[in-house]
Amino acid sequence: MGIKALGYVVIETAQPDKWDHFLTQVAGVMRAPDAADGAALYRVDARPFRFRIEHGKREYFLAAGYEVADAAALDALAGAIAKAGRPVVQGSADEAAQRGVAAFFRTSDPAGNGLEFFHGDSVTDVPFVSPVGVPSFVTGEMGMGHAVFSAPNFDECVTFYRDVVGFHETDMPRFELFGPDGPSMGFAFMHADNGRHHSIALGEGPIPPSGAVHIMLEMPSMNEVGKAHDRMKRYGYPESATLGSHVNDETTGFYVQTPGGFDLEIGWDSLVIDPENWETTRHEAISVWGHEWAWMKAMSEQQQAAAE
């Protein structure tokens, strides 16, 4: 039992037009034909979709969908998750077809973060064409990218992802985000059975109203990251973190707030690991340079104003 990669994400929104503009004009992904149930689908490669945008009454990240090897692996994982006390809801044949998979089920981690697991992925013969000229995204065996959640019951969730689901610890740091006198926060960066540094990550803290912290797409060059950064500024989307380079996965990029309230990390040149022989690291810093976070900047400005 093991996880192959992040296959897709499912998002609920009451403002599908805003998501359409954000995904096509900022991220540069391709609109695909809608699903049979009316969900809007968006591609970054040969897979029928990577973003499934469902129309609803709220702005919420519903699920990250991860692929397993085959039907036996999916059944075994469903049994292990049910034994661990988490709900397992089997998707119908129609729902599986709408996801371009042979079978899938829905569940959640011990913090309530939404997950789907599937097997039997598919591809389309229709070429990927970005509406803003992005030549490609870095996917393949490493999957769509990564998803990051929060968990107030951090240790319990790490155990769930490692011992029940089958992710592996890549980097397990504690960061002093509020300075040396503030509380430290645990983070878990975990890899699947591929070379991407992490396909899922957890931060110790309450689940945000959006249902997720961020998701990540990897561009093929720094030029494409820069052009996406320009598009973000041109259309006035909030920058959550300035351009910078991470210590642990070596990704250079920036963060932009999506219409759903969580962030999209757009990066380049991420570290590719050897998943079978990787030894867990514990880095002490988030970034080598850059990444001025909007919330940190706002907090600093408030402190300066109070001191004046």
C-alpha cells in the first residue's frame, strides 16, 4: 500500500466565474469540457482535469484526490482508513467516470480535512493549450503538485498519514513563526512514492475557513513564474507571499490568494528526491530568501503603529 501522487483537487464555490478567470488568466491552466454533473474542469497536462470546481453556496476546499496503484490497493486503503475510525464513502460509477478514474472513495483525516483516493487514472488525446501561453506544467509521475492542510491535532494527523495512508516523512521541522518568544509550530512535509519532495503537508493549527492552507503548481521555468507573478499584479489578486526560495524543497516562487481564500503557490525548480532512500530532515527555516508573508507584514505594521 502506498500513494502514487496527487491527482486532482475538488473545490466548492459560489463564484465560478472568478475561479475561471483566476485559473485561466493567472495560473494559465486550460478550461476543459464541463463534467456531466455541471462541475467546471481545468487541465494542466494530459489528464482530463486537475481542478474540479463545483458550484455551491460556500467557498471551500473540498478534497485533495490521491492515486493508488490498483483496485486491491484502493480496497486495502479503504479498510485501513475505516479501521482507523474515519468515514469511508464509496463513489458511484457515474462519479468515478466524471473524475476520469476507475473507482474512488471519499474520506477525511482526523482533523476533518477532505480527501479522496482513487485508482485507474486516464488521459485525453486533446493537446494541452494554455490560454496565456504556459508551455507546460511539471507533473507526470510526480502528480499535480502538493496540498497543504492545517491540523490542531497535529501528531494524530501525522500518524494517520504515515501509518494508515502510507505517506513518508520528508521534512519534519518546527518553525518559530511568531519570533523566539512565541510558540513554535510543527510542520510535516510528506512524500508519496515519487520524486516530489512533498505531495502533502500539515501545519499545526486550526483549520482555516477555506478548508486548506495552499496548493502548489510547478512551472517549467523561472520566466513562467515571473509572468504569472505579473499576471497576478495586473489583475489585482492579493499576494500572500512575495517571491522567494524555500529551504526544504528548494522551490522558487510566490503565493497568491485564490478566490476560495486559500493560497496557490506557483513555483519552479523543486527538489526531486529519491523516495526509497530519503532520510528525514528537520530544517529550521522556511525560506533561503524572500517570501515576505502578507500576514506577517500586517502584524508588523500593527505593532509599529501601536508603538508610535
